Amino acid sequence: MKIVAFAGSNSSQSINKKLVKHALSYLELNNEIYLLDLNEFEMPIFSIDRELFGYPPQVYLFRQQFENCDCIVVSLAENNKTYSAALKNILDWCSRIDINIFKNKPMFLMSTSTGKHAGEQVMAAAKFFFPKAGATIIETFSLPSFENNFDESVGITNPELKAEFEKKIQGFKDYLSKPII
């Protein structure tokens, strides 16, 4: 199975990337995993005027990642109650070619933040927009107060949150293991 994953952040210290890597550790066995870095898809800020000159090659590269994958794992950073500027710009460019960015693939959607709300606003925005962009959201998980509830060496440290996460990741795995009819 081919899994494409990314954090909705371009920070080199992204806590969302740490959460994505943790989720991927539950999915590694016998899978091809491609962890994208949004910095590899940096491009000019979208505008209709720039679009007249064509699309940057990074638009096609980002969209191509979802063509042949079997599922997507993503964790979103929340900047000012919405997507990071880096992700928003990528989505803006990609949607101009075809709104079906994620190619109707199953998605495990997560968010985390340093605050107690765990990126709830960006999660709400993604739950609304991502299905319109071709994501089939199977499970969602939000981790509040990242520094208090996560350790890179062990993962989620809060027992209740860990149990919730493991239930959600198992639900995602169960969905992926069902035969396609």
C-alpha cells in the first residue's frame, strides 16, 4: 500500500510533522510511505494575474503525489484560525487545475497545536473543504497542548488521548483493509 503523508506546515520544527510521523509508525508494516515537505512545493502566491502565465511545476508535482497513492495521512497547523499560508497557497494553485486534488483517496486527518483547542478551527475548515477537494475523510484526531501531551521518543503521553488516537488509527486501518467491491 502506498501512503502519502504531510504536515500542513512549512516549519522545520513542525509539531504537526511530528504527529504525522507518529501516526505513520502505526502504518509502516509492508507499506510504501512518502512523507512530503511543503517546502518542496513552494511557489509564488496565487493570483489570477500569475495564472495567465501558467502553473508552476510544483503544482503538478504536488497533485501527482495523490494520483497513485492508496491513502493520505495529514496533520494541519493552525495559523490565525485557518490553514498555514504555505498550504493555502498550494491548495489555491492546485484547485485551479481541478478541484479534485486528493483524488477521492481515504484520509486520516489530524491537527495539533500548543494550545488547548488543538487546531479546532483549521480542522473545521478542512472537514468542510477537503471533501470538496476529493478527500474521503475516514477518521479525524486532534491533539491539544502538544508540549504537554507528546514526547518524540514515546508519542502521545496522555493515556486518554493515546487511547482515542489508537482507536482512530485502528479505525482507519480497518477501513483500508476492507476489500474493495
